[in-house]
Amino acid sequence: MPGAVFSQRDEWPSAARPTKHGPPECTTSSKRALGRQDLRLLTGTLPNLKREEAGAKIEAAGGKVSSSVSKKTDYVVAGAEAGSIKLDNAQKLGVKIIDEAELLRLCGV
């Protein structure tokens, strides 16, 4: 579902639905899901999170955020209008491409 755009709140995967307090949070207990070696790249517009928020959640859960794809990249988090060069590089290198809902699931939300 990388790059998926949901126009109606009901279409959002349950893990990605914002609460009345805003988007779901990664908790400290989710550090088990994102190990210190996990490296992620953000590309495109995410449905609920701003890039800075997503990056902060990744770092809070023990991961690292990168600005370019390399063989050391574990995941690319792709939103709407994701950069085609970054996605192409990720595919060539065999890097797993995930969406915001999967990122939040990995964060334990």
C-alpha cells in the first residue's frame, strides 16, 4: 500500500487513524520493534504525520532516519507523491517499502 491516499477517515487502516489527541504515538516499549540498527528513509506526504513527526517517532522507537537510500537502509516509508528516484533505488537494492500504517505498527501502535 505504499503511496496510498485515503480520502475518507473510514478508509484509513485502524493503526493509522488519528485519535482526538492527534496521530498515534510510538511508545518507549516499541523500542523492541525498531532496533538501533534500523535505518529508515521518509519520502512523499504521509496521510497523518508530518515528516518531522514521523522522524521523531522513528528515533524515539530506536531507529535512525536517513536522507538517501543505501544498502544499509532497512525500510523506506513512502507516502503520496513519493520520490520516484528514491523508490527506484530502494527497489533495486531490495529495500522494503512500507506506508505510514506499517510504520505505526512497527512502532507498536
